[in-house]
Amino acid sequence: MSEQKCSRAGCQQSSSNLIIWRNPRIHKQERTKTWGACPEHLDYLVDYLSQRNFFLEQVEIEKEDQ
Ligand SMILES: [Zn+2]
């Protein structure tokens, strides 16, 4: 699995969590979008989506030892 960058604009950090969301006005029921979020922006992105009722769930990315 490739490293996913944080979805916050301008942020170059790698994600620690994935955020699953859907805009019910433009997405069908089974269609979801996935954002990456670094620890710093996780709360921001969840809040952003929650306020619009787009937020579905967040998933922690398990880091593999390298
Ligand atoms: Zn970030």
C-alpha cells in the first residue's frame, strides 16, 4: 500500500488515519470518498465533514515496520 498524504490543503505530511465520507447530494449510496489525515489535521478534517453531515467513519492506518 502506497503512502497516502494528508488531504488538508498544503499539508505534506503522511496520513495516520483515513477518513471515509460521502456527499449525499452528488454521491450515490454506495459511493464513498476517502481522505488521508495526518495527526495534526485529523480533528480539523473530521469536524469539517461532520458539520456538513458528510462524515462516515475514520480508520487508523497501521504502520508497517520498515
Ligand atoms: Zn495534515
